[in-house]
Amino acid sequence: VTVIRIVINEMDFIKARDDDETANLIWNDSAVQHEKIAELRNYQRINHFPGMGEICRKDCLARNMSKMIKCQPQEYSFIPKTWIFPAEYTQFQNYVKELRRKRKQKTFIVKPANGAMGHGISLIRNCEKLPAQEHFIVQEYLDKPFLMEGYKFDLRIYILVTSCDPLRIFLYNDGLVRMGTEKYHAPSEANLSQLYMHLTNYSVNKHNENFERDETVDKGSKRSISWFTEFLRTNDYDVAKFWGDVSELVVKTLIVAEPHVLHAYRMCRPGQPPGSDSVCFEVLGFDIILDRKLKPWLLEINRAPSFGTDQKIDYDVKKGVLLNALKLLNIRASDKKRNLAQQKAEAQRRLYGHGSMKKLSAASSDWEKQRHTLERRREELKERLAQVRKQISREEHEKQHLGNYRRIYPPDDKLLLEKYESLLSAAFQTFLAGRAASLQKEMNNPLKRMKEEDILDLLEQCELDDEKLMGKSSRQRGPKPLTAMPECSQTPRRQRPDYLADFTSGSSAENSCSSSDEEEEERRKARGGGRGGEKREKKVSYDLGENKEKNLSLKTSPAPTASPTLSGPIRRSISCPRSIASLSSPSEVRALSTRPSPTVPMATPLVRPSSATLRSHSLSRSGSAHRVPHSNSLGTIHSNIGDPLINLRSKEQEAELVRQTLAALTAMRIRFPGKTEEEAEAVLDEILDNWKYHKPKVASYWLVKLDSTKQRKVLDIVRTNVRSALQRIWREPDVESLHLYRLFNRVFNRLLWSHGQGLWNCFSNTGSSWETIFSKSSEVVSPQELQCCRRLVQLCRDCLLVVYKFVSESRGSLTGLSPEWDDTSNKLCFDSP
């Protein structure tokens, strides 16, 4: 198919040999055998799930929907009444007799059980003529559809399922409106055979001489859903409710499929732990018709929707569907090598017995049984913690690469999520009762609903229980380990910028636990380097219906995000509110306050010849010492701005809220525990006054010693508290919808660009400024919004300098840090009086 070839070329995929079984992506236009999925390596992706036929075959869809309707009739009222022949022939005839007794007559539509493209479909009113032994389905015909220009139509909605374990569903915001080619009239004996009137299938109507191939958006027999959405809005229909109803229909339908798909997937991939990257994905075509009240009704689901491009509208819509889907999947050239490294590590772990628990014997004492239970609990918590953190990383990638997709499951609305989870539980009980007890147990596992901070609290409790069993004295309930700050020991060795080569070449080697040689190679390429210009390739295979696999490979890939490991002490990430520890006494913390300072471009060098220049590069400090009566958080930022006005969404009100946000950001203050305000000010002044001395040390710490996860933790100190300030000022719990917060997210991502190079560019004249993300964008950014972003960058720079100095003073040098942080080095926080 032409559009598939165009998309894979645009993604830099290259066709591999037909007999190459190592391709990164395999594309088939028909269902895939379970054996094929079982043979796939973990880094490979194939475009079909096992078990999806349970909703894609018309008879299976009817059977499964019928079961869900019995237990959830209110939630599953979006599919017409359906009977499966020959099994339900008697029930159908009884229904017809009841209609006749009430002197009602309905029209029914007869479809082949596994048909497609409108083949074999007919309308009937005289139901006695139906054969009793043939295999097909009969549905009530919706005789009062929503009409457009007098024509009946249906919608082709494109859905992407990226994972079934856990379930993740994305809806493409565009699609196709497929219209009939004869003006619609209610069905009667005279017009039952006029399929161009009653059927909306493109494969049927394209043969009619009335079919219009008009390329304008508002004409023709095939139009886009984006046009239809605007049509609804123009005619004062509730567009939000319409899309909400469509999203619910899709999610509820896939909830019916989930027990079958998950069970089949686990059977194909028995050794794959829950939460692992899925080797399967699927692009589905939902065919939906609207009644005259604009209620969506499900007609059928296509697991291999056509990607033919007979018209320009086909090309525009279908190319977007595929291109955005492949970007969401995050297929990288480094996946293959990383997978091989993981296999080797797992083989060594099994060989040497690392991580295996000692088995209990019949003679084991109660103490040994308690320790065994505790150890098993700890391993379960660690496993779930790894899944949660991996899911957080996956969601960050999705948010940045949604394109024209939007995620509809799991939804952001908590009440809606609870309803979906209740339906999912009912589906598992309905379809897998007695057959898959382990899956049902997993669904009901309370750990499944826990957040990272809750799991960390349970792990801490396990440690305390273990100490009691071992007879150790309980730890002091003082400050918890420094959690919002990065740890420097045992971090992967990273690719150095050229200007750091002279002072990093002699540093000690470090363990590369989360980075591979290939990742370093990719970073080297991202900076314009490389080993002799050699290229890494990603292989792909696709099948276009010839029973042969076409192979492709991809030349480029973005550097992967290092996933956190669970070896060593469990640390909390910045996303965990309970990880933020309070200081042991108020006197241990002094305020390093700030006053508003003029904003300057962040690419200005930090070498400061005068105090005036210093103030332009760092937070200004007030002259009065300030004690804080109580600080209950570690790594937090607050401001002393009062309660904001109610969030009114006029332009003038938004401008005022942006001004308040700028004032709040300017008023944020840094604390350096263990020092007076004068001492803290002198420390930062000393860094800036002697920048030539500190520059290589700060660069080594930020660019070399911290991996991407720990770099993100440093900036998350600022991010978390800026988010809180926005929630308070804008009176908006969901700040993701704010334009200003989206700008902030772009700035944070730019500062973390190229393993922290974006932030480091703010300390020097070299490299590109973060402000180029706005200069190269068509997005309108007001001067005050730009000032807010500049202030945000200032906070991030000063945050890094404080962390750097704190770490340096805690252990005496940046190169001799160990993973054990004593209590005296866990009192760094950001706060305001």
C-alpha cells in the first residue's frame, strides 16, 4: 500500500531481507498466528494482538456484547439488538412474533458472520424467509439515522491500542465520513434492495454513478471527521458530548475484548513480566453510525482497516494515522542491543542465583517464616515500583509524541477511570470466571492502584519490620534520606562534551548500569560526532497481503531515556510527595531570600566581573536574615504571594494571572540548611566570582555524573513547586490545560535536551539558547510569558548550583561520593518564609 511505504520511508525505515527474522517492526494485513507472536523477541513489534478477533468478527462481537449487556445493560446500550444464526434462530422468531402481536413491524439487516466491505448484506422485513441453518447475524436496522444533506452516512474512527498489559487506548482526532449515494428514505418493501441508499460502505457506493469524488472539504461522498466536527459546531450541536460519547463507546468495546486479548497475549508471552513493553500493537477501524439524536451506535470493528488512497482525503487522514502511531510506539534502533544486554544480565542472574529467595523447609522456624514472608513482600513491592516508574517514563514519552492522537484509556478523569475499572472487573468475571484466576487476582491486587509514594512507604515499613526481626535498634525518626536531590555514585558514564574532555579524561570509571555503548554512540551522533560515520539501523518487516514478509530497517533513533534501576537503596523520585522530609529543627534552616531582579537572556555567560552582573545571573538576596518557624518539606518552593483572583478566562484576566505568576516566580527563595543567610549568600557569590574554577566541576557533575533520571529530579524540584503555584494562582487543579504550563513544559524539556546540554548552555556562550524553541515556533508567546520562562530558567540554574555545592560540601569532593547519605547531608530544601 502506497501510504504505508511513504510513512515508513518518512520514519527512516529501510526494507530488510524477506528471511530476516530480527526486524524491529512487522506489518501484516491479516491476523497473525499465535506462534508468530510467541517467537518474537522483546524489542520487536507486530501490528496485531492475539484474541482481538473476539470483537472484530461480527458473530464474536455480538456474542460477547450480549454477555456484557446481561450484567451491565445501562452501559452497553450502543449496539443494535443482534441474533447469531443458527444458534439463536428460535429466539429471533419469538421476538418477531412478539412484534407482530403488538402490530409493529421492523426492518432487519442480515450480515455474513465474518464478512467485509459490504459483501453479502441485505435488508428484510419478512422474517419467515430467513434460512434456519445458515451462519450469519441479524440486526435491527436503525431506520432513523442522522442525515447530512439528506444522505445517510457513517464514521470511520481510527483507534490505536499500544498495550494490553496494561490497557492503553488512543483515539485519532480525524477520520472519514462515508456517505450513501442515494437520498435516504425510511425502509419499505419498495426500497429494501436499494443498497446505495441504506449502506454507507465505500466499497459499495464507489460503484454508483452518483458517487462524488470532490476534493473540497465540504463536498463529495467522502469527507473528513474534522470537517464534520466543525459542521456540528457550526450548527450548535454539543461537540464535547459527541466526542465523549464516541470515546466511551470505544473504551467500553475494548474492555469487552481485554480479558480475551490479555489471556491470549499472556499465553503467547508466558515469561514476560507484567508492565513490560508490548510486542503487539493494533490500529483498529471503528465503524459508527449516528441516530437522529446524535447518539453513536457501533456497527462493526475492522482489525485491518483499508489504507488505500483513492482520494486525497484518504491520503491525508491515513498517513496521519500511521505516522503518528509509529511515533507513539517509540521504536528505536538501540532496542535490539539493549534487549540482548538484558538477556545476558538475566542469564547471569539465573546462573549465579542472584535475587533468588531461600526456600522454606518443613522444619523452618517461625522466625524464618516471618523473614521469608517479609522478603517476598519486599520483592513484590520492588517489582511493582519498577513497573510504576517505567509507566511514568512511558507516559512522558506519550505526552510528547501524541501528535493528532489523544489518550482515552486510562482517562485523566478519576471518576470515569473508576467506572471503566468497574466494567473491566465485570468483564473479567464474565469471560474468565474459573479459567484465569491469576488474572482476576491480579486485577484485584491493591498494589495495582498504588502510586509510587505509597509503594515507597510500604517498602520503608518492610525495612523497619526487618530491623525488628533482626533485633536491630530502630532508626531515628529524623530527616529521611535526601530524595529530591540526585545521587552521584554508581552513575553511568556519559558522553562528554568536547570542552569537558580535558578534565574528565582522568576521572575514575563508573558502572554503566543504565546506559549502553549504543546509547553513547547515539548521543555522539546527536552532537554531530560518530565513529567514522557508521550508522545504526533499525529493521522492519511488513506484509502487504502477499504471504511474504517485507523487511525494512530504520537508520536513526532518538537516545532512549534511562529507566531507573532498583539495585541498592530504594530512593524516592520528585513525584512522591511523602518522600519530601521535614527538617529536624527549625533552627537548622535559614532563608536565602530573593527580591525581583531584571531578567536577562539565559545564554549570557556566568563569569561575573561585577556585583551588578552577579545579580543578573543569580537570585537577588535581601539583607535581612529570616528564620522559618517550620518547614515540612524537602525540595519544595513556595512564594509569599497572596490568594489570586478567581480564574476568569477573558484576555485581560489571563494577562493579569500571568503577571501574578511572574511575581510569584520572582518571589521564590532558596534555602541552604546549616548556614546563615549571609553564609549562604557568600557561598553562591563565591561560585559566581570564581566561575572559572567552578565551571569544570559543575559541568562534570551535571553532564557526566548525573544520568538523565537524576537530572530530571533536579529540575523536578522547580517543576513541582511551580505547578503548585499555578494551581493556587489560576485556581485550576489540572494545570496541564494552561497555555503557560505547556510553555513551561517545553522549557523543561529543552533544558534536559541532549543529556542536560540545554541547561548547561545557559551557563555559557556556546550552544543554542532555550529561547529558540519559541523563535522557531508559530506559537504566540507574550512578553510576560517569556519573562516567566526566563525566570523559570533562572530558578533551574540556581537550583543546580545549590545542589552542586551541597553535594560538594557534604563529602568533600564530587568524585568521592558514596550512595550512603548521612543525616547531616539530607537537609537541603527550597522554601520561602
